[in-house]
Amino acid sequence: MLDTLDLDLSLDKNTYESQIETLMRQVRSLQKACWDKKLPMIVVLEGWAAAGKGALVKKMVNYMDPRGFTVHPIWPPNEEEQQYPFLWRFWRRLPVKGSIGIFYHSWYTHVLEDRLFARIEESKIPCVMAEINAFERQLVDDGNAIAKFWIHLSRKELKHRLKEYAKDPLDSWRVRPEDWKQEKHYGKYVDYAEEMLVQTSTGSAPWTLVEGNCQRWAQVKVLTQFAATLTEALDRLHIRTPILPPTPFQEHLNPAEPDLLAQVDLNLALSKDEYKKQLREAQVELLKLQMKIHKHQVPVLVLFEGWDAAGKGGAIKRLTDVLDPRSYAVHPFAAPTDEEKAHHYLWRFWRWLPTAGTIGIDDRSWYGRVLVERVEGFATELEWRRAYQEINEFESQLTNAGYVLVKFWLHISPEEQYQRFISRQNDPFKQYKLTAEDWRNRDNWAFYEVAVNQAIQRTNTPNAPWTIVAANDKYYARVKVIQTVTEAIRTKLKRR
Amino acid sequence: MLDTLDLDLSLDKNTYESQIETLMRQVRSLQKACWDKKLPMIVVLEGWAAAGKGALVKKMVNYMDPRGFTVHPIWPPNEEEQQYPFLWRFWRRLPVKGSIGIFYHSWYTHVLEDRLFARIEESKIPCVMAEINAFERQLVDDGNAIAKFWIHLSRKELKHRLKEYAKDPLDSWRVRPEDWKQEKHYGKYVDYAEEMLVQTSTGSAPWTLVEGNCQRWAQVKVLTQFAATLTEALDRLHIRTPILPPTPFQEHLNPAEPDLLAQVDLNLALSKDEYKKQLREAQVELLKLQMKIHKHQVPVLVLFEGWDAAGKGGAIKRLTDVLDPRSYAVHPFAAPTDEEKAHHYLWRFWRWLPTAGTIGIDDRSWYGRVLVERVEGFATELEWRRAYQEINEFESQLTNAGYVLVKFWLHISPEEQYQRFISRQNDPFKQYKLTAEDWRNRDNWAFYEVAVNQAIQRTNTPNAPWTIVAANDKYYARVKVIQTVTEAIRTKLKRR
């Protein structure tokens, strides 16, 4: 594939200058349009060391307004970044809507340099490729334009440039020892690159191969493609938002769908004595396991969904009661902030992932996309339907990275909810917990039932299974929650 | 000081339980008030290892709504955190308005553990104490309530507890080798602690010394003081916002104040040939220095302030033109996001500090507080007057941490600005740069002149001096900017 590139392609200075001038003007007005239309754009620059990526970035941003772009130089991950799934540090750097993120090296180093230097196991490569494809597709679906460039050099040209760089005192610092290894292992690196290009050249985010021996040629080619991608994405905006009648809400499950909530035995209960005894046992067990996950640096993520007043807060309290406060963090997710709104809906959950050895507890979660956002119409039908896949991908990225993931739906009957609302209303300490929204959600019970059932069914995967907890009895529910968490951790530790 | 504490103070179980119950209810309703009033609160827990801080945090948060607090366990700084001034990682963790940040260890480890283990130079201790005091005062002035606790143990009790912990399989992991060193160097540690307590017990953020040998006593004392601090801060809210007539704007400098802007020779200019030559020379020099700051891991921060259309963008472009795109980042600061608004106004600038070896370029900066916020009335008179000191403190924290700090005011005449506005209006590519706000700012020229003069005069410090650049001639200004930056870097490198 790469060997069929015609690396002799070149441009003379005059042609280059006239073309680049036109391109720069185009880039400038496209950036403006991108900003006005709130379109986020991602540029990925990969290729050989000394391929001219730096000069290219300089050209690219030369006519741009600095308020609208950020250059992200990607170095090997630091200590903190290594504790998360490898895509974490890229999620953090994604451009907000309307701006352009230029990645000078990117997530692809994980299947290139890391592979060359055996910093990643060979067996993990296919999985990483799939994660990258999912990542990019999610972004494109969310409206991002992505342009990816592989700047190719012949071995001879690579060697020549490294030598030239090393000679020049102004450039020598830029040549790292690793760069010489690219030259030494040129063949192997080409193989890795080709595999990567084939696996990750998708319909939504194709690679552009760039003949890099002539810098002028390379710059014109990259800028032309950059402008084309951006233009196309801007054009697509008009197609993207067809005015359709609002999604009709489903009040009943489809006949073939199981009603998982209806199957829950809401009579399950514990006496106060049983509760005290079992709670204590489960908590002690959890405390022991906490010590082990700390020792083995296993990250644990427990998420809570459930009806309003189903007892999420109380369950979280009992779960964390015995834990060392340094070993866990509770993240309640309410309405997103405006920074969060300017990103993909999964962005804020990536932001608050627990680090290795600790327990993250999410009070509400990304399931909002297929629950409240679906029912309230904040997400379009296309968006929430797509979300099941996105969520499964996200969760498998977590479990692939070694996370224990526990998901709870706390289930109560509508009658029980009504009782609890009323008692909240009468308790001065709890009044603030009850809002008009809670009553409105209650009116939408039937819609939520459908949404919850479908969400659980579509995202109940072997590595990230749901636990529906019968929560009419708080004692039973609290014990069940802790037992489920300890069971999941135990299983994980055994499998290590 | 610590030796006069009566460590025999204790509480029996019954008294404890009745008192703690009352306290917990109080904490619960105070947290609610804190949330409603958007009051941020900071709790600092310091003291000996095994002093019961963990159990205390658990008690403290036991009745709280998890949406309103975060526990921050503080470990030694990681790789990334070490690249910044030591307060950076704490700024990042400050509570948003309305919530409670509980620091389980804190910035004080820098003058305790780091000192015990010689991770900080003795000569730096006084400076760090001063930085901590400034940090806390800034937060209190901004409306934060701060409660700081030193939980004290006798040497005998410390030894006893460490032994007990080490025996218990559920607790042993919590005893670090460092903790035993506290016992070994008890006397020295007491000296360090006393010095710290004396130096940092300020009017705005006093320490509470807690007799820790009896855990029950300690918990009741801490919770009582915590509730008292929070109550007092809530009470102060009523005093804090007296309804005063709006600050009258100053249209003229006070007679004794120098008019720094009027002294600028706006006729300074370069011919096109001189410009090309000097620009090239300065850029090459900058490129060489960039290599050196990369090598020596020196962080550089260049900030641009100036009249609208003074040519900040163009100057930044020439400054970055020759630089490797991985070596710098431009941060344009416009209106703050809602997350930023929920913090101290300096918070967002801490967020985007350049790392070691790179150049950060701020297009607009924290000077907004004493310029636009002052003139537009977004900051109260008390706030912007206080800001000069806050800014000087912030900047000296940067330069103490090894930053090169370069500050520019790009100065043009009102006539020149008018010409540029008109030409922007006529250029389709530049129209978007000109807004109604620019015209309004122009109407406020006289007010800004006063604000700029006063800001420059009050914040022109030896380590962070201002450079007022005559910018009627763009050529002259651009060259001057680069030359000033290179000069500052050269001076810093010589002084190393």
C-alpha cells in the first residue's frame, strides 16, 4: 500500500506559492464558518519522524485565529494518564464545538511507536484498533469533522533528514533517540503503519496518504484535503438536521421484548436484625476487598440509576460507610455545565473516571442519554438509538482497561414512590430533595418503563452486566448493592 | 505551643453519642444552607499519621448530601503536578461555589512531610509560608470559609496506634513507611508543625488545635468548630454585600500619578526593510532560546493586553511563527465559562499555565479584573482594589517557581484605533473581529486610560515587569515584542 505511493511527486516553488496562498485564504474563511456553525474539527498528523509535521502545523495555523484552534503535541503518557484507558487523555483534549483540535501525533502512537517499542502487547492490537474506530465514529456521529494524514517518507529521505536535523544546532533537539530507531526498523514500522491504515481507514474517518519527500507537495496536499473535509462537514450540516415530526413516545414495549422490571420481586425484604447482620458482613467484606484493589491497583466504577426516591443516596451511603475516604469518590451527575455541553455527551463521564485502586461511584450516569434525554426529547431518536452502541463501546473500553464495572437499577413500585414523595414533602430535611421535576417524571412513568427496559436489555453485556435491585424494602436493597459490588470485585480479582 | 495541649481530654461514650447526634443534624442543615447560598467551604485536615483523620472524614460526610462535597486525598505530587507551582494542584481541586472541599492532607504537606524528608530547601520555607497565607486570604476574600485542623497526638499514642494498625490486616495497608518516620523524628516534626501553625494561623484562616489522643473528643471538637466556621461565614454573607451606590468611574488620574501611557513615543516605527531584517534576527534568536528553555525545562508565560485592534493577534503570530508548534500554546481568554465563574477569578488562569520547557501565550489575562471588570462594573471597587495585591502575589508565585513572566501592553492612539476599526469593517476577513463591544470600549477610552495606568503602575514588579509597546507602527511593535521576550529569557538563563 505505502510502497505504491509515488514519492517523487513534487511541486516547484512558484506553483507552490500560488497554490498555498489560495489555500490559506480558504482555510481562513473555513475556520470562521466552523466557528460560526459550532462545528468541531479534529486533525490527526501521523507519519515518520522529520516528515515535516511541525512545518505543516505552522502553515496550517498561520492564517487561523488563535481563539479557534489548539495544537496538541502528544508525548508518551505521564503517570496519571497511564492509570486510565488509553483514550482518556485524548477525550480530555477534544476540541469544543466550533474549534479545531490539531493532534501532532495522536491515539495512533499506541499502535505505532508503542508497538515498535513493545509497550503494548501484540494480542491487544486488534482490540485497540476497534476502540479507535469506535472513538472516531462516535465523534463523527456527534458532528465532528475528522481529517487524518499519514505523511510518508522513503527510507533514504528519512535518513537524510535525520542527519540534517542532527547537524543543525537549531533542530538537533527535536531528533529523539526513538526517531533513529524508525530508520533502523523501517520495514517493521512500514508494516505496522500499513496494518493501522487499513484497519482504521473507515467511511467516517478515512486516512489521507501524503507523499512527503517533497515538503511543498505534502503541504499543499494536506491543506487541500483539510479544506475539503471541512467544507464537506459544513455542507453536511444542512442535511444533518432534517425537520421531522417529534419522535412519538413508546408507552408499551414491543410484543417480543421482555419486561425485565415486571419480573422483579418487589416483596423481597429483610428484617431489621437480618439487615444489621448482613449489612455488617457485606461491609467488612467490602473493606477487605478495598485493600486488595488498592494493592493490585484495580479501578472500580459503580453506577446508580433508578426511579426518583428509589434510595440511591441511602445505598451509596451504606456502600461508602466503612471505606477509607481516600479510596472512593462519589460523582453525582446532574445537568451538564456549558463546557460539558460543548462536548460529546460522554465527555463528562470520561472526565471523572476513577483512578487505579479506587472506587468511583456515579449517582446517575451516561444512561441519561437513553433515559431522561430520550423521554424528555433532549436527544433525537437517531441520537438515543445510536447511544446503545456508544455506551457498550465505552463500557467495553473500561473493562478492557481492567475496570470492574457494576451497574444498578434501583427498582420500586409507583405506589412506593408516591409514599416516599409524600414523606419527603413532610420532612424539613428532605424537602429539598423533592422537586417539580420529580412529579413530572412520575407522570411519565410508562415512558420511562419502556426506556429502562430497553436500555437494560441492550446494554446488559457479559463484562458490564446490570443488576436490577428490588428496592421497595430499603434494607434489602442496601445489602444487595454491597453484596453485588463485592461479588464483582471478587470475580475480577480471581480472574487476574 | 503544642506541648501545652491537654492530651488527656476525653469524652465518654454516652456524652459523645448525644453530642455527635446534635452536631450531625447541624452539619446537615448547614450544608444545605451552604449550597443554597453558593458559599464555598474548605476544610483542611492535618496532623499525625493515625490521628484518626479517616474516621473523622467519614463522620463529617456521613450526614451530608454527596452532591455538595468532595474529599481530596492528597498524596505526593505526580510528574505533571511537579511541573507547576506547588499550589497549582490545589487550585485545581478548589470547591465550586456552594460546595465543600475536604482536604485530607493539603498544601501544608509541603512544609511538613516535604520538609522532614528534605524534599524542599530550608531557605524556601518562609516564602512557601507566605504563599500559603496569600492563597488562603485570596480565597477567604472571595467568600470561601476555611477551617483548618491540626490533630495532635502524644508520641506514646502515635506509636501505640501505628503498632495497632500494623497488626490489623484491614488497616495495615494504610501505614506507610513514612508514617513510622514521624514517630522516629517526633521532636523535629513537632518543631516543624509549631512553626507552621504559628506562621499560618491568620485572622482569615486560623488553625484549630485538636487534642487527638481521645478520638471521641477530637471528633466532637472538629465538628463543633466546623459548624461554627460555617455558621459564621453564612452570617458574614449578610454583611458582605452592603448596597452601596455604584463606584464612580475615574476619568482622570490622581495628580500624583504618572501617566505612563502618555509618555510612550507613538512615532517609533520601522521601515519595511528594517522590519524584515530585525524580525528575522529576533525570531532566530527566539528559536535558539526555545531550544534552551526546553533543555533546562524553564516555563515561560507571555501575556498580551492592549487596546482593541492594537495588534495583539499579529504580534502573537510573529512571536510563534518560527517556534516548534509543540513548544508553545496560545490561550485566548474571553468571557469565563460557568464552571470558571463558579470559582475564584484567578482559577482559570491557573488552569492554563504552561508546563516546564514550554511557552504559554495569554491573549488577554487576569488583568481583566482591574481593566474591563473595573470599567464595566463587573467587579466591585473592593474587588478590583484588592486585585492588585492578588495579582502581584500570583505573579510572584509563578516567578518563585521559576517562570519567566513577560507582560505587554500594546499601546496605540485613539486615532490609530479608529483607522483600524474602519479598515476592519471594510475587510470581509476581518469584519468578525470588530464587534459592538469594541465601539463601546472605545467610548470608555478615558476610563480605560486611568485603569491601565494604575494597573501597570501597581503591578510593575522587578520579577514581573510590564513592557508598554508603542504599537501605532505594527512593524516596530512586533519586533519589540519578540526582542523583549528573548531578552527576558536570556536574563533568566544567565541567572540560573
